[in-house]
Amino acid sequence: MCRHSWPGIACGFALFILVFIYDKLSGASICVLGKAEPSLLLFIVPGLAGGLLLRCGSLHKPLYGALLALPVCFLLLYVGEMPARPVLQEMAWLFSAVFWCAIGTLLSLFINRLRRHLRVQRRTHAR
């Protein structure tokens, strides 16, 4: 059981908001209908960083941070100018960003497991 999970949650929260602000300020999320948005791949970073901060493998801790950041990002979206897309489409975009954050967390779990496996292999071959 991971007792100190707040670094993963805080990292996921802060990085999710930073990637959201970068994406909206850079205009990378403005898309033509039917075209893919590669800017969503940036949301892998908050999940990856949050997952790597945790020692124990936990998928849900960095996702808590991303889910806590959703209302903040939604408010940031409407503080400035009105978005070009409808509200439901913006909500779908934000939830797909959470999906990519989960992919980043899964990637961090894989990296942690691989590092642990390689460490065990070195110990057994050193004897």
C-alpha cells in the first residue's frame, strides 16, 4: 500500500493544467472537422510523470490528479474568450485528455516493472 500518494496526485494535477494551458495557448487543438489532434498526445506526460513519482505501482493516483484538474481546465476554458466548439465537444475533448493521461500512467507502470525486473536479473547474475 502506497502511503505517500500526494506527489503523484499533485504532479498529475499540475502537469495536466500546464499541458492544457499550453495546448490552448499554442492553438494546437484547433482542428478541422474529421482531422486528428496530435496535441492530445501531450497529455501522456502528466500520467507518466505522476506514475514515475510513485514507488508502488498505482494507476488511479495520477488519474485522481487529472480528474481534479478537469473542473479547473473547464473554468479556464471559459474565463477568456468563448471556445469555438460546443460545450459537449469540449467536455469530450477533456475526457479524451484524461484517457491519454491514463495511457501515460500505464507506460510508467511498465517502465517501473521493467526496471524492477532488470534489477532482479542483475542481482541473480551477480551471484
